[in-house]
Amino acid sequence: EDKVVQSPLSLVVHEGDTVTLNCSYEVTNFRSLLWYKQEKKAPTFLFMLTSSGIEKKSGRLSSILDKKELFSILNITATQTGDSAIYLCAVRPNFNKFYFGSGTKLNVKP
Amino acid sequence: NAGVTQTPKFQVLKTGQSMTLQCAQDMNHNSMYWYRQDPGMGLRLIYYSASEGTTDKGEVPNGYNVSRLNKREFSLRLESAAPSQTSVYFCASSESSNNEQFFGPGTRLTVL
């Protein structure tokens, strides 16, 4: 059975801290892994990863994929209160299916 | 450019009632999706449409039907609502190749 597991389920940090969110997966086929940020409403896209070892970076956020060990991490450095959200990981086994993890709820305190 | 739009934003139904959730996208995407999101369970795929005229079941299709009316619109119908269908429903779209999904704002549905 295909599944995506995220850890931790929730995390509380203070502004300026660095956090690492984890996503492990088991799927019968693999095309890509995606990270989304969900605040009050719809998830918004952060990164898409298809190859191992290549870091994707956007400002204070970065992500990397390990296809051998079947996991990805999302790093956020110098966290801000605006980073508080649920971070979702999804794996795309084929063109038209996405399996989502249950998310990591990040709370950044001032 | 509105992206993905959904109507209604909120809905309360009684058990056994029917309703249709509407979704439209203006990005000329081929693929469209319906998800439900329940606390602690992430997003689960209900149905998807790879292209106009085709639909397929996802992880949790029971109790739902869909229609891909044209390239822009993809609707989700609950024929006889049940309390277990209380959830937040998201519509999404993507290019048919290996691209990310864009999500609508969601519909919060409560079935009493």
C-alpha cells in the first residue's frame, strides 16, 4: 500500500530557530515529491523534487530528496512567525495521482 | 487570472440531502482533482480527471460522483450526504505532465 509519513506531527519553535521537517514514503512507483505550505486555506506549492541529492532552495527554505532511503527533508532557517503553518508532503507515483502525508504543524513563537 | 475557484465556501446539509460542489480553473490545465481533508489525515484523493472527458477514482470515491463538464470545470456530487462526509473539500488542477497542483480555497461541508 502506498503511503507517505511525515514527522514530527507538530513542532513549536521560537523565531530565529532552524527546523527540519521529515517526509518518508513507500510507493510502488515514483515520479516526484512535492512540498506544500498550508496556512488558513488552500495549500500553496513550495518545491518539487525528482532527483536525489539536488537541493532546491527558495529564500530561507530548502529541500532535498533521497530516493535510495525514500525520504525528503524540508529545512527552514531563521524561522519567522509567518512560517507558522501546516507543511504537507506529497508523492506522485504517476501522472495523475498524489499521495499526501498528514502534515507537520509548525508554530513559530515570537 | 483567478486560478482555481470553488463554490460554495461553506455548506450545511442534513443526512440524505444531495448537493454539487463546483470547481473551475482558468489556467488551461488538463488535469483536475477533488480531495477531502480531515483533521490529522492530510489530503485524500476522491476523484481525478486526467483530461476533458475522462474521470477516475482516487483513494476514497465511495459516496461521490464527478463530472468533467469541459476543460475548465470539474464538479463533485454527493447524492445522499452522510455525517462521515463532513470535511473540507479542495479542488486542484495541474498540467498533465510532471507539474505541481494548484488548489482552490476549499469548501467546508458539514452534514448533520
